[in-house]
Amino acid sequence: MSEVKLLGTQSSFPCARIIWALKLKEVEYEFIEEDLFNKSPLLLKMNPVYKKVPVLIHSDKPVVESLVILEYIDETWKHNPLLPEDPYERAMARFWAKFVDEKCVLSAWEAVKSEGENKKKAIETAQEMFEHLEKQIAGKKYFGGEKIGYLDLVIGWTSLWLNAMEEVGGMKLLVPEKFPSLSEWTQNFIRVPAIQDSLPPLENVVNYFQVGLDYLRSLSANK
Ligand SMILES: N[C@@H](CCC(=O)N[C@@H](CS)C(=O)NCC(=O)O)C(=O)O
């Protein structure tokens, strides 16, 4: 029996964050693919509050929420640290991680979903959020400095999942001319072997978002 298990789906970026962290730390784990339309009893037992993936199970104990799991992994397997050592730098990394999930991901998804005039506004809002990340990465190779770290893993979805969102939403958010440093960072990021080896095929992620969008639209059509 593997001591470390990850409940997830290959096409989900919160799950990818955990896969990347485990690979960077060289931790052996067993990946258990979940069907989110037919959740397993194990998932419901291990994450009864949110019923979402990823769930890291370490020695039979579950840890949920990707940002929490990343910190758990960093504290449990200390080699190849992900978070900076300096308390202020750590606080900043956590601040930007929260910003990414609360503002960048949600505004990008809003731009995917919106139509007509609302879409234009939603694209502008999402790009305002990306502007903050552009300022953070300007002049640096990684958000973590010279080495890939916690914040790189959190923002890693922009290297592939954002492309899929753009395809499904029929728009471009990460315009290289507007965001040269962030665009360059995505190229540096996917060149890291631990990342490159574990990226799902783009078409699977496009399909994943398309299914999600169709499902949301069917719900609002039936209201
Ligand atoms: N804040 C969570 C988000 C996790 C999340 O949204 N997981 C999705 C897959 S990407 C999920 O399990 N969705 C199933 C559902 O919402 O029922 C995290 O960072 O782990």
C-alpha cells in the first residue's frame, strides 16, 4: 500500500499543482483518478466538506485544498523547499497565491462564460488581474526567484489551462505583447522537466472546460 495517495483528475489544475510538488520533492505516490460526475465513496469520505479534488492522503489522513496541500507537502518533505525561507517573502507568496485563486482564475472563467458586451468587460477585468502578475514576474526567471517554487506552481495553470480556457471562450487573455514577462515565464515554466513530464494533453483540458461550460449553461437554461 502506498503511503501517499492523490485523489484527482488529470485535467484539473489544482490537482496538477500537487502532482508537480510531489515530483519536485521526489515523493512516490499513487494517483487515483476520480470521476467528478460520479464521485467515489473514498472522495466523499476524505473530503466531506467540499467533495472536491485534489485530496492528498498521507498515511490514511486526508489533506484538502490545493494551497493547503502544497504547504503540507513543503513542511513534510523538507528538501527542495517550495516556500521562501524569509517570513515576509512567505507572506507575500501566500498573498499572491490567494489573489491568483480568488481573482485571476475566477475572472478568467468569467470571461470564458460571458457573451456579447459582458464578455468585453470580463476580458478587460481578467487582464487587469494579469497586469498585477506581470509586474510581479518582470525581471525574474521564476516567481520563486532563480528556482521554481510555491507561487510558480500556483500560477502554473496559465501555462496550459489558460490556453484551453481561451480556446473554449473564443478569446485571448494572455496577449504576449501586453504581458511579455508573464508569457516568457510560462515558457520557462513548462521547460522544467518535472512540469513538462506531467502536463496533460491540451485537447483533454479543452474538453474538460467545454464539458464544464456546457453543464453550467444547461443548468441556467433549465432554471
Ligand atoms: N479551492 C480548491 C478547488 C478545487 C476544485 O475546484 N476542484 C474541482 C476540480 S478542478 C472539483 O473537484 N470539482 C468538483 C465539484 O465542484 O463538484 C483547491 O484549490 O483545491
